Amino acid sequence: MPVSKKRPLLGPRGGQTTVSPTTGLMKKAMYLYHDEWEQLRRYSYEENRPASDIVREALKLYFEARGVGKKRTIASSSSAAGGGGEAPKG
């Protein structure tokens, strides 16, 4: 069995991190309060954009306002995520 010459990307605790080979996006989990999730889900539906795109955009603006990090365009995960999510209930 051939050994891969590429080393896996490791997270801060030493575990392997999932990275998309086509977009370079990393898969991460986060915890939100229910009201935050509802607002994000509703906005995602209204904008017809994946919630992950909105979170990345918010992080980009947050860091830019503080002069932190690299300048980059926001990669869309729309093709991978299948669109803007489900319709809000209620």
C-alpha cells in the first residue's frame, strides 16, 4: 500500500481536519443559541444563501474591522451545500 507524501492537516488538539480538496474550505462545528440559529436560518432563507456563507462573511467583516488576518474573497459553498437552506417555520 503506497504511503501518501502529503501530511494530513492537524487541528489544534492534534486531530485530523477535514478540508475540501476543491475549495480549500475546512469543516468546523460551532454552537449557537437557539435565537442566533433562528436568525441565521431565516436570513439564509431570505437571502437564498447557505448559512456557512453568511457566517464566513460576518467573520471576514469582523476581522477586517479589527485589522486582523488576510484580505480574501468569500468562497461560496453553495454548490456543495445545495442552496440557501430550508424555509423558516412560523
